[in-house]
Amino acid sequence: MTVDRRTFLVGAATGAAVLALSACVGPPSPAPTSTTPTPTPTPGTVPSPNGFIRSNWAADPFSLGSTSYIPTGTSPDARKALAESVSDRIFFAGEATSSEFPGTMNGAQSSGERAAADVLRQASDGERIGIVGAGLAGSAAAKALVAAGYEVVVFEGRDRVGGRVDAHGPGDWPFVVDLGPSFVRGVDSSSLTDQLKAVDVVTVPVDATSRVQLTTASDTVPDNAIGPDAVDAAVTWGAAQSRDPSLRESLAQASDASVNVTADEIGVTPASRVAEYVDRVVVTTLGADADELSTWYGLDDAAEGEGGDAFVVGSAHQVIVDALDGADVALSTPVREVSLGDDAVRLKMATGESIRVDRVIVTVPLGVLQSDSITFDPPLPFGHRTAIATLGSGAVEKVWLRYDTPFWTQTAAYWSLVVDSPPFAADSTPAPSATPADENAPMITQWINLMPLTGDAVLIGLVGGSAARAFADLGDNEVRDIAVASLQPFLPVS
């Protein structure tokens, strides 16, 4: 990688941290884990895992969320508005600016390529381009600009590259664990699978129908169309309204199942089935609860891409490292102010130091833009500010558990718990999520079983929306205890 301290120090104080990527980004650090064997469980109890790690993107100051979504009253035009340049000097990228693949790795990467192409249409030879953020979007932009011969300086607030691609291990794990995205969505519309293959990262196609649903009493819940039909009815009802209702309101108005609390022979109500389906396909995918999501546009972001999904056995970390080759990378250097002049942009760091660049691509997550931790002088145009204010920053968190040997016998890749949920309500009552009615007993109700995918005794728990934001306030031990308790229904029935 090219390292030229003068590139950064011109216009900046000498204390600024400009670090070569190769010197500062080595192999990912091992995940917190124990090397003790999986203990033999007491009959009827879930054993403690011998490996545990969790994400906490909602509390991460450089993320403040996991993804973006379309809230009630907002349209996809907000993404297009955010992607517009300001005076052909300030450009934006990141999954929140992607109209085709929002909330995905390929959306982030393609947005960086799009922003770089926009810059190349305006830039003159010899210009220096700044990029704020060293994730998939920032690295994709850097790769394109370096290839075109431009001087590129990337500023990253963290002490590592990757953004929400956060690799750990392998250590005692069977492969590198990533606390960020683990799936390539719509493999036919993404070049990521080929890029991952080039760095020896395997992707495994996932059968979305490989799924089991259980009650908390370990009864199997037969699959049926109650959940999908309720959501389809809600979309149809919502489309006929004069204003954009929330998905919660549409479910309550359009579907008898969403409000039906008559239990069947195993104690499952139609309302609970609908809540489980919404939790699985909406909340833990988009990071938004049903009372936050637009009926008109919100579900489009959850649609499966062409070719289905593929699980990443490892991480896209090396793809990002390779894409940053040739750019100067400043780690632990958060940008706090972007000032637009007539012929340049000045970036001010948290340390008070500053640098002049000819143009800049801002790739930080939507949650960071909404927090005003980066200020713009002059203020961004109303279109950008409206987009930032009205788009939703979603929360999805992951819990990884590793065992020496599986304690479970389920062979499905996806597990769901159907728990007792209140009916969806059309008034201001909060929408139900797939958590027990007893607020003192939180659970993780969505799981991925890696045994059929990779052959490893590893489980990944997912929580989204308000449940994920609540998890952000919990310590690691609390989250681990909740995860283990949530797996109780998946113990083999003797």
C-alpha cells in the first residue's frame, strides 16, 4: 500500500494519525471465547456455550444502528435525495443511499462505486479526494478512484477498517466470525460472491424453506400461510388508503388473523403466528418494528433478491482491505465537520486538526448522520436534511454461540419460536414483537443453525427493532444468559 504522510499532513497538524493499512490492520482479533469443553448438561437444561460473542451496533458511536428502512410517511425517493451530490463537492454513499439494494452488503459496495463514478465525472487531474468511512462503501469508492489515478485519503473513526463488517477470530471458532452481515442477499445481482471466493471465503447457498417453528413448550408449529397472507392483506389494504399507514395499523385493519387470539390445540393463536412471521421477515431483517414501517414502501427492502441468499463462511473483511490498497488510510480519526468552500472541502477532525481536499465522499451510516456528530457548514440542502431526518435507522443484533458438539437434533437451518403475542392494534398501542407477553422474560426467538450449512455446532441468534435496542443496554453475561434460556425449547424431547 502507498503511504505518503505528506499527502495528509499538507493542511493538517502533525499530530494527525495517518496510518498504513498494512501496519494497522492485521488479522482480526480473536473472539472472546472459552477453551473449556462443552459441559455435559443437566438433563433438561441447555449447556453453556464454550464460545460467545455478540454485536451491539445500536450503541456503537460509529454506527448507531445496523441498517436503514423506510418509515411511515417516507418514500424511496429519500434514498435518491441522500445520494445526490452537494455542489459537486460533497458526495454520499452507504447502504442507506442505495435504491436497488438497501440494507445489504452489495448495496453498500455498489453505492461506493456509484459515488466514485459521480466524482470522476467532475474531478480534474491531480485532485485529492477524501473519503469518510472505511467500510464496504468507502473501500469500493477508494478502489475506483485509486484505479483512476487519484490521490485518495480515507478517514476512519475506528481503530480498524471494515465499518459494520467486523471480523473476529478464528481463534477457537471454526472460521472467522463477523458481527456484521453474514449473508449475501440476491447472489445473482452481486459480484460479492466472486470477490469473496477470490480471497478464499466460501459462501453457502441457503434454502429459505429449511425452517422449524416451535412453541416455548417444544411443540412443533405446523407451517401454514397465516403470516404471509396477513401481510399480503395488510399491503393491499394499506395501498388503498389516502395516507401511508404503518404496517401495524394495516395488519390490524386488514387481517382477522392479526387480531385473533383464539388458541389452537397447542396453544398457538393466529395473532402469534402473524407476529412470528413479521418478526422473522421484517423486524430481524430491516431492524424496524411494525409500528415504524411504511406499508406502502417498507416491505420492498425485505424482498429476496435474485438467486436467493448465501451464508458467508467467514467475513468480507479481506475484500475491504484489498480494495483500500493504494489509498492513504487514517484510522482512529473521526471527522467532525465538513466545510464546503467554492473550490474545495475542509474536513475537521475530532482532534481539531483539519485537511483540505478537493472533493469528499461521506459513507458513514445513517444513524451517525442523524446524530449530528458530523456537522456540515453550510448546512446541507433541505433535500438531504429531509432524507436524513425521515429515513429510519434500524437495529439488528447478533449473538454467536459455539459448542463442541450439538445438544440439539433439529436439522433445519432456521429456527423460530412462536410465543404468546398480543393482537396487532390499530390505535397507538405498541405493535407486538415475537417476545413473550411477560416483559420480565426476554427471549431470542430467531436462530440460524450452522450445522446443515457448515457442519459446525454454532448457533446465531437474531433480535431486531425495539428488542435489539433494549439489548444494547444489557451486559454480555445478561445477553448470554438470555440466549441460553431462549434455546430451552430446542432441547431434544425425551
